Amino acid sequence: MSCTPLEEIPKVYEGLKAAFRSGKTKSVAFRKAQLSQLLYLLDDNVGRFQQALHADLGRPFKEAQLLEINGTLLQLQGAHDNVEAWASPQRAPFSLLWYPMSPITRKEPKGVVLIIGPFNYPVYLILCPLAAAIAAGNTVLLKPSELSMATATLLTELIPQYLDPDVVRVVNGAIPETTKILELPFDHILYTGNGRVGRVVSTAAAQHLTPVTLELGGKCPCVIDPKCDLKTAAKRIMWGKLANGGQICLCPDYVIVPAHFQDAVVEALVAAYKELHPVDPRESGEVTRMVNKRHAERIKKLVDTTRGTIVIGGEVDTETLYAAPTIVRDVGPKDSLMSEELFGPVLPIVPVSDVDEAIAFIGERDHPLCLYIFSNDAAFKTKVIDNTLSGTVAINDTLLQIGAPTPFGGVGASGHGGYQSGKYAFETFTHMRPVTDSPNWLDSALMGARYTPYDESSFRQLNAVLHARLPPRNAASLGYFGCMAAEISCSLNWYRRFWSNRPNGSA
Amino acid sequence: MHGDLRTAFKSGKTRSLAFRKEQLLQLCYLLEDNHERFAQAFRIDLGRPSEESELVELTGTLTELKDAYDNVEKWASPEKAPFSWLWFAMSPRTRKEPKGTVLIIGPFNYPVYLIFCPLAAAIAAGNTVLLKPSELCEATALLITELLPQYLDPEIVSVVNGGVHETTKVLELPFDHILYTGNGHVGRIICAAAAKHLTPVTLEVRPDLYTRDTGKTPCVIDPECDMKTAAKRLMWGKLLNGGQVCLSPDYVLVPATSQDAFISALKAAYYELHPVNPRKSGLMARMVNTRHTMRVKRLLDDSRATIVIGGEVDIEACYVAPTILRDVARDDAFMSEEIFGPILPVIPVKDVDEAIAFINEGDRPLSIYIFSSNASFKAKVIDNTQSGTVLINDTITQILVHGLPFGGIGPSGHGYTTGKYAFDQFTHLRAVADSPNWSVSHLSPTATRRPDVPRVNPWTGLTPHCCLRGTHRTWCVTYS
């Protein structure tokens, strides 16, 4: 894969800016056509994408199809089908005071946006925001991850074939190229990756006052209720853990469980693992390998220095980049495995005394992107959700919530600035531009009182109309009828003030 | 202080909607009970006439606070996701969660509105708040510092006062959201500080000399408009708060052939609004301090435009006379930065196309004002420009309109700061999904097909094709 020459990068940006200014992305029909083409780009080349993902990550073909490719197609289709509805202007809710100004909100593109993709889901996490940005009418500079080279090369080849090259361009490279890109003034930047680079991106964006959306990671905990359906929970946790070799921002990072229940959980997880992988994944190739040597060495170090007990796995081959699915029990809060997001197929189990300790444990750490709860007890679920904060919550399953029509995004260290998926992603790349139109006659009907020199009585009347009517101070203690009486008295006072000849506020 | 606010947040006391409502009502009463004192503080800080303070700042703020009070249950209640066959079994819904401890830094020009409105939104969203009012409005800052702990729970709202030194210290701390209103130069410093803690930021900024941003709010005049009303509303907007409103009309673009007529209308409007010299009547706010007065004086001295009325500046009294300038060139001193003062440059252009090109050469402004009754004129200007907001046939009032997202774009800022949109800024949308056991089957590869990519429109039976056509390689969609 060849890097884009540094001197080319500003020219690419200028081209995208000129295309935006030409107004060609304004047409919703044009955007819809581009979104169709994006769908075909993926649909026509599924096999090639599967191969690229396999080359980059060793990802099994079926997993790639099921999760990444189908998931991406669903999102792209959503954007294609809904672009007209999302882009149409919205009338403000009716208000007697303001309706004469016909207030309406237009959905306008921000301009030229930058999307920086990660290595782990190099198709989903670049094409889904791309679809949202196109649907919103922006021109886009894509920077796929250099760590997933085959996919980046494929995207670089296919995008100009399917999409208008004035409107979407791909730039490839590593740190020097990304630094060059970040010197340019974009109208929005969406970055998916880790917190360290997230800070670099935010700092660069600050120079241009560019709004930034960060999709970062975190350690996603799984809180187990001893009364849950352990067999299903264990299967879903292991499935989620081993998807993409544990290299998904949403992967369950660690399990937190009451100490007396740890044995049962370990047993269920081991059984689930054997059910999912009756053949050693090293032979079957059914678990994605680590993306590169650096990450394989990172995981090896974490596993080698753990003070927990390895139940299964523990082997990491830094040559073949293979990390064995590993379960570690009796992991303490200061263990190596709790020091950073694992992003690998290693599952630590942290025993605690009870759910309160679990909640405190989670609360001491950065807000994760997802909190997983395995329980069928409504009170248990409510307790955990109400006393924690996370980007999202998924109960009794892992990973799938990203596809649901709900806003998907982080909070705190797991990210901010917008949400993925559906309409929320569209809004991330949209500026809501309100338009109001003030008829002349408003000045004859009270609004003329705003002009100097102030005419006392009409000024008072205008102020009274605009002045909010407050409920009684102790509304809570008055009860329903008390409040009604207070409201009536308030309204009478208001009318009196409106028609009064005395200065405002004293009737 | 910051630690205490975090502890208070973790205690969970702001979770209760009843508690938030009570605090919001208290905030309303803080303002209602003390509006005389606030009007006096504005007179001291800005020389603003009390009627103007009453109508725009106090009444305007109370409306926003009451709006938050009335709607906090609705805004904070979880939302079910729209129905989808694929996902309904997981009962997907979105909870509205407070982000935590937020920082609100206020500006000097509307020191109550631009701090209390975000405060109300932050409280409604369930956060604890650190407020930093502008040090340039000392009387107002002191009043806020005195009154807040009397009305609101001091555990959930704290006030910190100071200048650059104190603000720098505050910015070293990790907040869960920062809302800043002010100038672009400081906006950049805040964003850079926030980046270290990965803190999201909402900015309402105006361009600054240091940053070379040029997003000045233009007024585009259609020569066929009702010039009398246009001029009156324009002058009213210009002179409000002495021109120190982020939404002040900054300059006027008018066809050269209509410049004379419009200048006459502006003059007439000015004398109608101020039959007595504002210096005597006190009906116009003065500049906030000598630094800003000197800044405006410098622009006047460097300008090559013709002064129609005004032009006097008294640095000691921080007074700048309402001034109209004509035949202003595009590279005039007044076009180099946002004026933020009671001076109105009128720039003659050839036609509306030149006006649009002029606006697009500068950075995107917070607002564009269009004075016209012609629908296609309005549409042309709106469709071919970008701005935070648009207001037709009036100035300033769009911020008061209920239910509209008010925010900038590009150098004028990002994020929205009114009504529900402000509430959303301080809220994290936390999606929750609950997967039943039986849904295992929908995951099996045989049950999951690749989605059908639409190739044939079922209504028309036609297939869309996209291709590049013509010498200019334009995209065309054809059907067959």
C-alpha cells in the first residue's frame, strides 16, 4: 500500500472543499445515488473484502460476513432509505408566541469532514460514518488504518470506481501523513481508536475550533448475577470475547462475579468455549489473530505478568500473531490484566463480595463503552444501571447492541461528540440551521415596544407577555388542588400586571 | 470545590427529577426576586438601560429557565427506539444520563442570560456545575456569587471567580463537559485544555483579532424590501447592548444603487430610536471597559470609510457614539474583526451574487440577516451560504424563539445552547438493550441473509444506474 505523498494532501483537501462549495452535495437525490453506489461497492465485492479481512486479521470468512459485512450493509441501507426523511427541514413545535415567525430548522452539511478509521473493524467503522456523512451532504476525506493494509488498499481501489471522486477521497499513510492531515481545517472530525491518539486529534482540532467525535474504547465489564441463566450467559460472553480475537471496542473485557460463584462461572465459560471451539482455533483458524507483532507482544506481556490463575490458554505466539483464547481467574484490581483495555482473546475473572462491590469497582474506573449485565432480575439490572455510567448497556448478550436503532457512543474516556448508527450519525455530521421570518405587523402588535425611547405602558405589556409565569415556591407541598389554586391566582396576577398602569412587578 | 461537586454528583442526589425541578424553580425565583439588583448590576457593568435589561436579559433568561422547569420530566424520560423487526425483541431504549460535573464559563456581554440558561440545562440534565462568570462584569459576578448559595443547593452549584490565572487553574481539572461562550482565541485554549482530558466542549464564540477568523454577521438588503422597517429593526439590533451581542448585525451589504436610500432610512431610524443623544439619555449601553473602547477607536482611526453620523469615542467614559459608515471597502479596518460595538459599516456591492460571494469569502457567521419580502431572494441567499442561524426581516430575536437549536458553525462555534438542545449537550444518551434467550436463532448464518441491496424500485420496476457523463464528468442517475 502506498502512502499518499505529503504535498498531495492539502490538494486533496482543497479539491473536497471546492466540490462542497460547488453545491453538488446539496441535492438529496445526488446523496441517495452516492449511497446506492456505496451499497453496491460492498455488495459487489463481498468476497474481496472477506479476503482482505482475512489477510489483515486472519478473520474467518463467515464471521466477517455475519458481523462486519452484513452489519455494514444494514447501516448503509438505513442511510440510503432514510436520507430524505433525515435531511428534510423540521418545523419548530407550535408556540402561540412565536408561530408568526414561521420558525423552521434546516439540516445543513457541515462541509469537509475527516473520518479516521481503526484497524479492527476497518470496513464497518469507516463505511458507516462515511454513509452518514454523505447522507448529511458533506464531502469526505477518509483515512483508513495503515495497520489493516489489505482493506485500506481495497478501499482505495474501489472508492473512486463507485463514488464521485470529487466528493470522497482516500488518503493513506501513518503518523506523518495523519499529522499533515490534522493541520488542515476540517468542519468535523470523527476518530475511532484509542484515547492517546484521541487526545492528539482533539488537540489538533482545537486549533481550528473543529468539532470532534471520538469513538474510543475502555474496559467493558460483565456483571454476573448468580441467579442468571449461566449457560446462555457464558456462551454469549465467550462468543463476544472471541469475536475478532477480542479486538472490538465492545468486546466484554472482564467478568466481575461474586466470589462464591466464581467456580460455577469458570466452569460454564470453559464449557462454552469448548462448545464454540471443539477444535483448537490454532488449527481451525476460527479465531482472528492479533493484528500485528506489537499488539501480540503487548498481550503476551499482560498474560505473562498476571498474578491470576490461568484456567485455559495462556499461549501467545508473537511470530504467527496467534493469541490463544485464555481465561484467568482470581484476578485482583491491580493485576496487569486490569491495567489497560485488553483488546485480545483473554478473559479475566474478578471475584468480588457482592453487587455493591462490583458497582464500586466499575465506578472507580473510567466509564466504559459498554456495560454488560447478565441477569433476569429486574431489581438487579436496575441497581447496576442506575449506579453506573457507560456509553451503552447490553443485558444478557454482547456486541449486538451496536446494530439497534439507538444512539451508540461513549462517555468520558470512552468517547464523546456524537453517536454512531442511523439518524444519530447523520445528526453528528449535520448543522441544524434555524430560520425565522419576522413579519412587519409584529411591531404593531406589541413587539414595537422593544424600541427606544421606551413607552412605559406598551413596554410593560410586552414584558408581561414574554414574562414567564412561575408556579408557587413550594409547589411540592401544596398538592394537586393547592397547585391549581396557585396557578389561577398566578394567572389573575398576570392579567392584572398586563393591564396595570403601575410599573412592572408591582400590581 | 471541584472535588466536592464530583462527590455530590456521585452521591446521586441530582438523579431525582423532583430535586432538579426544585432547584430550577429556585433559580427562577433567584432571578424574579432580584431583578432590580441585577438591572442595577448591569447598569454598573455595562451602562445598560434598565428597560433593555428587563426585557431582553431578565425576561429572556426567565423564559428559558421556566422552559427547563416545565420540561425536565419530558426531556429526561427514557425513549423507546423506533420499532424494527430485527431489534424489537431486545427492547432497545435510550436513557438520558447526566454526564457528571460540568464547567460553564460565561461572557461579559450577557452575563446572566449566557450563564443561567446553560446552568438551567445542566441542572435539568442532572449534573453538578462549576460556574465561572466573566471577571469583566464584576458587579454581576459578585451578585451571582452572593445569591446562588442562598437559593440553590451549594453542593451542586459552585461559583469560581477570577481572571486568566484562575481560569487556567480551573481548566487543568477534568470536567465531563465544558460550555464556553466568548471569543475564538480563548475558545481554542479551552478546546486544547479539554483535549487532554477528552472532555467534550460546546462553544459559542465570536471571531477574534488574534485568530484572524472573520465570521462577521452580515445583513443582506433587498432593494425592494420595506426599508423603513428594515432600517429600524437593524438599528435596534445594532445598538442593543451597545452592539455587544454575539448576534449583533455587524455590517450591511446593499446594492450600490440603493446605498443612498438605505443610509437615509438608517439615519431616520436612528433618530426615531434616539431623538435625544444616547450620551445624555443613557438609553444605550456603553462599552464594557477601556480596552474594548480603545479597540473600537483604533478601528475608527484606521478606517477609510465615510462617517455618516457619529464617530465620537470617549475612552474615559467607555462611550462610543452610534456610528454609521458608508462606502466601506472590503479591506477596510472594520472588516478585519468582529466590531462588537455600536458602529454600522455599509458596504455597497453590485448585486446579491456579489453579496453572497462576499459572505462566503469570510468565515461562517453565527447569523445572517436578510431583509426582503421576495421568496426567491431569501432562498437564494440561504441556499448559497452557511451560517449558525438565519433571521429574515429582523435582528437578534431568533435566540428567543422556542424550540429552535441555537448554535454556531465553524469559527462561530459548535453545539447548541437553547432549550432541549442545551439539555442534550449536557446529557449522555445511554442505549440499553435486553436480549432474551430465544434470540440465539437469529444469529445463525443460515438464518441471516445478506440484506437485499435495492436494485429495482418495486413501484416503478426501474433500476437506478449511476454513471459519470459528459465532458465535465458529472454524476447522473438514469433509470431503465
